[in-house]
Amino acid sequence: MFENKVKTLLAEGKAAWGAGLPDRSDFIAKLTVDTGIDFLWIDTEHRPYDATDIPWIPVLCRMKGCVPIVRVAGLDPQLIKKALDVGAAGVMLPQINNAEEARRAVQYAKYPPEGSRGVSPWWTFFMDVSYEEYLPAANQETCVIVQIESREAIDNLEEIAAVEGVDVLFAGPLDITAALGHIGQLEHPEIQGFLEEFPRRAASCGKASGITLRGFEAGRKAYDAGYRFIVIGGLIIQGIEGLKADLERLRAYARESASS
């Protein structure tokens, strides 16, 4: 019951495909999950809310067989605990710079004896799951994803990857552009070079690599480069692009019909 689909796919060398949630909307979350993604990336780092504002979204994901991943705002045990207690099956930690911070991320996300997470998850009540069922399986279920976003993290990448309990190293492309002195320039050769070698460096320590991007071609390129935890976009942006494209085609069709 508590097998984490993302962890299983990664252990088999397969890709876990996910999408981002742009707002704390249960409705948008439901529509996104219904596309068949493996995980939903719920961002509370750059959005004006936290885990207490998304109480039903992780539960909705679990009910649909989708892995809820919550990105918290920082390496804070209270934020991590709240995200997991509302039902996240994985937490993403931004700005992890060294092995010690990675060890703390694992510690905060796991129950004793592997960690120090406080014991009182409440999502279980709403899914009629007993503590006797969940608690023994919680540490194995929980996926820990650490973001590599600074010059220090880049230099310490292998040491971070070697930390037991870290499941995924996630490349934060925009922060990496800033760290390497090319802020916002995703196509800069130094940025592209780092992103291309990132999966190899993570794999050298037996860890999967992750990235966020948008669309089929970018996703294919990332997969071919070795990324396996891949956020391929989101319902709103890609829906808007599809709507605009259809609108342009229909207007062109109408003009051609009117002139014929």
C-alpha cells in the first residue's frame, strides 16, 4: 500500500514523469493528476502559501495513485514535518549545499531511528489508514530530493550524492545560471555543459538525477542525457500554449474560408 511509485521506477532505472502545480487549486491538481503523471510537484518555496494551505492535494494524489512531492521553502524541520503530515510521499529541499545539509534533510524527513521526524501524521485519518499500517512503512516510502543550486553545491555534488537516504539530486536550472554567473541564460554553453554532465556525476554515486523543463522535446533530451526524475511542465502553461495554437489555426482557417 505504501510503495512509492517514484522510488520504484528510479530503482529500476526507469523515468518518473511529473508535472508542476502552479497554484493551490484542488481543481487544477485533480485535472493534472488525471493526465496519468507519476508524481505531482507541489511548490511551496516560491508560492505565497505553505503545506497548511494545501491540505487536500496530497490526499487527492494518493487516492489517484500519484506520488505527491512537496517542495518546502528551506531546510526547516517544521516545514518538512508539516508537508509529510498532510500527505506528501516525498519532500524536495532547495539550496542544499553540502553533505551535512543533505544529512539533515534526511534526518528531518525520517522517523527514528533514521531521523527525528515528529510522530503525528494526520492525512491517514482521511484515508482510513491506521498508524499501525503507515508508521512502519513511512521511512521507506518517503522520497528525499535535494536541489543543487549553488557554486558550493556544484563543488560538493558527489559528497551530497553519497549521503544515505538521499534519493534524487535535482538540478535547479535558473539558480545554477545565477551561481555560475550567467543569470537567466539557460542556453549559455557553461550552463548546458553542467546540465549535460549532471546525471553522470549523480549516477557515479548511485543516485538518480532530476530536472524541470517543459514539453516533449526538452523531456526527450533530458531523458537521453540520463535524467530520470523529470518535471515536464504543467497544465496551465501547456494548456495556454495549446489554446493559443488552436486559436491561431482556427482564425487562419476562417480567413482562408472567407476569402475563398
